[in-house]
Amino acid sequence: MIERHELHDTAQNPAQATSEVPSGDDASSSRTRILRNISALGVGQIFTWISTAALISLLPRYLGDQNLGKFTAAVSLTDLCGLLAGLGSREVRAPL
């Protein structure tokens, strides 16, 4: 485990940071982890597509004309309020 002061020192002077290339078992475990993460993202994306298609087709039938309009207005107002709330803030990023 890297201690906090080591991370701070490396962030102060990027030239001190060493980029080690994993070899042997480390490389295969990294490759396995990457493939597992890619497959998890793929499954999540497929689930998102299926649930979006189901919501688009079932929600209008369930809510009806007037309630779907109310729902759309509420979602639009919520999006607008979120946009206005974020105008005074800036995106904060961690240093690389």
C-alpha cells in the first residue's frame, strides 16, 4: 500500500513517478481484470438499452396522454433546475 506522503511527493514532481510495466502473473491478472471490466460494462449497456426500450414502449400506455404530458413537463423542469443549479460551480478534477 502506498502511503499518503509518497503520493504527495510523486504529485509534486511527476519526473519521480516511475511507470512500471507489469510482467508475468501481474500482466495476466491485469488483462483478466480489464476483460472482466469490459464485459461488465457491456452487460450494463445492454441492460440499459433493453430497459430504455421497455420504458419508451410501456410508459405512454400506462400513463395515458395527459399524465405523460405532466411527467414530461416534470422531467423537463427538473433538468432545467439542475442546469441552473450548476451554473455557479465549476468542474473539479483530481490532478493527474
